[in-house]
Amino acid sequence: MIKSQQMTIQFICNAHNARRLDPKKRNHVLAQLQGEGHKRVESFLFEQIFARTAVQSLGQTNVSSGWSFQCDEKNIPHYWFKLNSPANQWNTCDDQVTGFLSNTGCIIFSINYDYEEHKFYATQFSDGIWQPQQLLTDVFKQLTGKKSQVRNIRNILPEAQKKAIDKINASFSDAELYQLSLSRLLTNCYLVPWFDRQPMDIDVCCMVNNQIHFLEFKRKYPTRSGTFGIDKYPHVSFAGWLENAGKTLSLIILVDPLWNKDESPLHLLDEVSVTASDAVWIGVPLHASALSGKTFSTSGQDSGMNPGNRYQPEIRMESFRILGQSMDIAPESLSTFLTNPASLPPVTTHTLTSIRDAARDKYYRQKR
């Protein structure tokens, strides 16, 4: 379809507009991913693992993904979008999320892709009902008035990117790959250029005991000081907004036991992995009390985002709880964390450091 050297986000969006990109063809989607940064492609793998873990723990109808939002000029998460697909159909959890958001005055859209027309359509929830469907571009013209340039990704290491794409090809079903393609088209070709900024994706919305929870997933490791931070915008800002509305944003971290940004995280997913058993799942409800008051600065390139410095408030280590160790955690761990986090063991820097030292010893001994 498209030669790899031509693969930029701009080229992908042009191919989408010309109806030359088919999101149901695996080779088209794999080519589409060549326009993404290698760290972003790696994150798609781990985010899918987390989404599957949430479904296994809580049940399909209690878990929803595909939600994202754009903030208004006051940095309020005002515009919400739920992307539907065969692998991510609207369910009762989405009804609960919509009810909550509508009570806060947010503008909510359900997004569907017409495969025959190769176009996105939006339906707005307003006055307690779903309004008639509109072409997504028409909706965005009304909301923002003007479209900016599509943003190409600059930070790409082809070898690392190819390895991650190959792993996606081997592990994603056709339905999951179709959903990923639509999600990236919606973000890169519509949400970013029309709002002129990156949206925040909600990794998982879930329902436990009829209560809605918002979950942010990260694969990361502690800073040099042995603690973790999270972006002030949009994450900490969003967590504060939710807390004021009576809800919680919980952060789930899969701790990479090597603590080395120069090592591909795919070592955790190798068929014979010496580090997978040392991966640690930890979580923290991001209440204001969980923040220490200290702030880190970090480069956007380090996390696969756009270049530029970002600021991350530090999270108190004593606020974290351990959900499990290894790539497969007990199904009840997530529900226990969301309903009674204090019942789970606390996290210490010493524990994570000890696991890191053991994992590094095994990993680098194997590489010699």
C-alpha cells in the first residue's frame, strides 16, 4: 500500500482521507503504525495487556476503553469522545460514564466509523438523549472552527519500532488491530489537528459495585530518587477535577524491573523471558493527599510524547499498593485494589530496588 520511507502521520491521514487506508487489512494497519514513535508503539502492546487484565478481573460489561477528552481554555476536561468498534462496543459501563459526565456539564460524543464510507460519525448526548448523527468533521467545525496542521512524529528508532510492530502483529486479534487503527486515526487525524493539542486517553473506565472508576496505566520505573511522578497536565489536573466531582483516577503501574530507558521493554514479552517474573504491578488512587509536593522535570521524548519538558508531581511511595508480581496477576487483584486498597501490601523503594538488582543480574548474564 505505502512505502515505509513515506510513512508519516500526514501521509497516513492523507491516505485515510483518500480512502486508500483500509483499517480492516492487517498489512495496512501495520504500515500505519510505522508513522508512530517507537515508544508509542511499545505502549500500545502494554496498554492492551492491561485492558485484557481489567476484563478478566471485572468482566466485559464492567470495563470500557476508547474514551478520551480534550480540555477547554480553562483546562477543564470538557469535550469527551467514546470510540466504538466491534472489539469495544458500547456497554452498561459506558452508560454510567455518560451519566456521570453529563451531570458535570461535559459535552459527550459517541464516535462510530462507517467502514463502507471510510468516515467517522459523531452522536452527541444532550438533554438526556442522543441527538441525530453527524459527520465528525462537521461537528469539529462547529466546536473549534479551524483545523491546524497534522503533527508528524519525530522521535522514531526504526529497529525498536519494527520489533514492537512485529509483536503487535503476533499478539493482536483482527478486531483488536482494527480498533487500534481507528483509535490512532481518530487521535492523529482529528482530535490533535482540530483541537491543536494531544487528547488524554482514558486507558480503562470500569464499574465496581455500581461505582465508576477511571484508570490510568503506565509502564515505567522509579526516578533516580526511587519514587514515581505523574504529569501535572493532564493527569494530576484531571485527577483533581474528578476528586472534586466525587470520583477517583487511579494510577496502575507495571514496573519494568530493569530501570533502563535504553533497553526495550519487550524483554518482558519475550517467549522465554528471564525478567517477566520480576515485573511488579502497583497502584495508587491519585487523591491530592497522595502527592508529596515535590516536582520532577522530564523530557517528553523519554516517554514517547512530543519533544519538550514536562513537570511531574511526585507521588508518595507509601500511597502505593502492590497488586502482584509477574506479567500475570491474580484476577481479583484489580477489584480488591479498587474497593479496598489498604488490604494490599504497601510498596517500598527497597523492595523495588531488590527486585531490580536480581532482574538485572539475570538479564545481563543471559545477554553475555
